[in-house]
Amino acid sequence: MMDPEFDALEEKLAQLVRRLEALRDENRELRQQLAQRTDENARLGEKLGAAKSRIEALLKQIPETES
């Protein structure tokens, strides 16, 4: 029969290993989400820049009125 303290330590170690694996999985998932959001942010930034350019071009076409 094993020592109860050894059994308790072994169980705690097993719990730590399971927690480590869960955290690694979560970290991997969060890194993937971050990469997706970074790509999305870059695409939206490009769209925003293009929209800004179009608006600026349209504003230049509006004749200035004299006050």
C-alpha cells in the first residue's frame, strides 16, 4: 500500500499537468484569435484609408462657396 502523502502529491501533480495542458490549449487558441484579429484590423485599416482617400477626393470636387 502506498503512503497517503505520496498519493496526495501524485494527485496534485496530475492536476497540475492537466491544468498546464488546458492552459497550453487555451494559449494556442488565443494566439490564433489574436492573429485573426490582427489580420482583420489590417484589412479594416486599408479599407478606412481607401475610404478616406475617396472622401478627400470628393471634397475637392465640391466648389467653394463665397460667404
